[in-house]
Amino acid sequence: MENPCQLVESVVKLPDMNFAILGAGAWGTAFAIHLSRLGHTVTLVPRRFEQALALASARENTDYLPGLPLPPSLQLGHELTPVLMEAELVLLACPSQALRETSTRLRDHLPADHRLKLVVSLAKGLEAGTHLRPSEVITAVLPGVAAGTLTGPSHAEEVARGQPAAMVLAVAGADELLATAQAALSGPTLRLYTTDDVTGAEIGGCLKNVYAIAAGCCDGLRLGDNARAALLTRALAEMVRVGVALGARAETFYGLSGFGDLVATCHGAWSRNREFGFLLGEGRSVAELLAGRRTVVEGYRTTGSFAELCAGRGLDAPILAEMRRVLFENRPPAAALAALMGRGLKRE
């Protein structure tokens, strides 16, 4: 039986917009399915030619989103230039560490007479070395194009299936364009809110992955609900403190891109970051868990980048600091917990 949400979405006609999605992992594929279902012109561009052939043949992403057929209207591309000739909005669905290379490919294949209005990142992480947020990486490579981020509590498979979700689209200084993109991306099963606090939206999306690894460690150690609740409460406080110090607005972290995403990622059985932490808590090593992975654990590299950033700015972030020791200094998760519990007592 069809999902009733999908039945509703299929009869709602929104103004058509031309989308290009670069990256055919779970998120890129999910948004391609969602936008095609809304009636937009959508081209999904895998990074590898072999993957493009496989998707065209199977009409399904068997590697990253099995069991969900690609809509007949969804186009698959590989050569970027013809795809970008008509694209009005580009979604970059790649890991944060591949964002600069993907943005550079976009820039190098963008025709002079392009129609591109906005580039939106789906990545949630800081660039290693530079500590730049996703939109900052895009702007550095494509200074003449508006850049933003799409973030919030959402699981790729649920979005692809047409299950209800809400997210935040963050773009600075482009109110009319932001409203147009919001309307185009939204539908009966995906409600988008907007904000101009790109800094806050992206910091929340980055840090929640770090705290999801920590929450997974708690569960792997079988510490119980009290410990996880305390961790997430203090993680939110730390997220707000760090974010405000880095130029974000405090209220952003109490919305979908902060608290909402934190709750979903720390509790969802689908969360790669939570699962990674869970296995660490059970005694597996970081090296063992990273070896041969097909999917990226964004919180791993983000922990290192954010810890460096906070140390350089003199920001107090004890949970983040302990997670860096667990991930990069082989500190046992139980020892990290003991260090957090043994800190000096203070007012909340």
C-alpha cells in the first residue's frame, strides 16, 4: 500500500524549478526523489561515471538507498556543463571534506550564460585545516553566487519515502531568493523554515554529529537514560556557548538546526554518528570502525576541527574536548565520562 503522504504530495503542483544535485549518496538521492515527486525538473549527478550507469540501469540506488525506485521523470547526468546550463538551484550532496573539490568542479563547468541563482550545501561539518563552514567554502570558490545550507532533523530514507519532516534553509542577505527556494523545496511532507543566521544553522549541524557520537558512547557503555539525558542537556548548553562565541544567535540553537537535529541524531537508530559512538562504547577501536567504510561519519573529522577551533579561540567546550581525546588519542570512553563527571561543581 502506498504511503498516504506520498498520495497527497503527488497531487500538489508547485511552480517548476530546475534543480541539479551533485552527489548521489543517500541524501542526494533522497532529495532527487523528493523534488521529482513535487514536479520539478531534477538532474542527479553522481561523482563517478560507473555509478551513473548503475543508477540508469537499475533505476534505484542499491548502494545508498536500496528499495526506493527513482521516479521516471528524474534525469541522471555525468557531464556537468550541459546540466548546469539550465540549473537554477544546485544542491551539493557530498561530505564536508569533498565540498571544496565539488564546488570547484561546479565552477569550472559553469557556462557563462548560466541561470544559477543559489548553491545549497547538505554537508554538516567543518573543512579540515581551514575550519570553514560549508557555505564559507562555497563562497570562497564561487564568490559571485549566493550560497546557503539546508539542515535540520531529517533521515534520508524517510524523506525519500515521503514521511513528514521539517528542515531549515539558511541563506544570508537574499530574502526574495530565499523565499523562492523555500517554496520550491517545500511540499506536503517536507516543511522548510528559513533563517539568515547561516553561522548558527551550520554550527548546529556540525556539532550535533559530535554529540551524537558521545551519546552513542553512553549507550554502548549501557549507562542508562539518566546519563544520556544529562549529556544531551549539557551538550545543548555547550553548543549555544560555542555558537554564540563564533557569531551565531542563541535562539537558532533552540530550533530545528540545533536542538531538533541534536535529538534526532542522538536517538535515531539510523544515525551513523550515534552508531559509531555506540560501537566505541562497546570496545571497538576508531581505526577498526573507520577501515573500509563506504559512508562518512561526519562527526569524526568535525570533532578534530572544532576542538582546534575552540582551543585557538580559548572557548570552553569540555564535551568536545573529551570526544577529541577519545577519537584521536585513544582515550577510553569510560575515562572520558569520568573526567566530565569529576569536573569542578558549579551553578547550571
